[in-house]
Amino acid sequence: MSEQAASTQIADQTASQSGVLAKLLIFSAALAVAPIASYFLSKDYLWDGNTTLAAVTAIVTANVVLVAYIIMSVREERQATLVSPSPPAPLPVESKKER
């Protein structure tokens, strides 16, 4: 594999990995903020101070965020396998004489 092709492949992998990292950070922030916000908002405005139902709302919210992340990851992986180029040609094997 030539150096130019290798550098192009590395650049493509880096770009895709940075997108994955950004999505992970967004979902991590959502997982931290959404359940707490849903707990307090539902306790005050939806359930009239019932903390048990507010906790159930927060648990459901956390699970929704996790399921959304899993679905997004599976869809992204499927898309990557459908679009991925053919595997690179194997490198020639060197013998001791050629070294």
C-alpha cells in the first residue's frame, strides 16, 4: 500500500472517529441532564409532588436516552459496512533473501 493511500485511509478513520466521539459526548451529556431535569420537572408540574412517579419518569428518560444511543450506533455501523470499500490487497510476503 502506498504512503498516500495509507494516509488517506488514516484521515478517513480519524474523521469518522471524531464524529463518533462527538456523538458519545452528546449522549453522555443527555444521560446526565435529561433524567435529573425530568425528575424535577415531572415532580413539580406533572405529578404534584409525588416523588415515586417522578423517579419512574427519570428512569424511563434515562432508558430512552440509552436506547436511542444503541439504535443510532447500530444504524451507523450498518451504514459503515454498506459503504465500506473493498478490503485492501494483501501485502507481498518478503523472504529472507529479499530483506
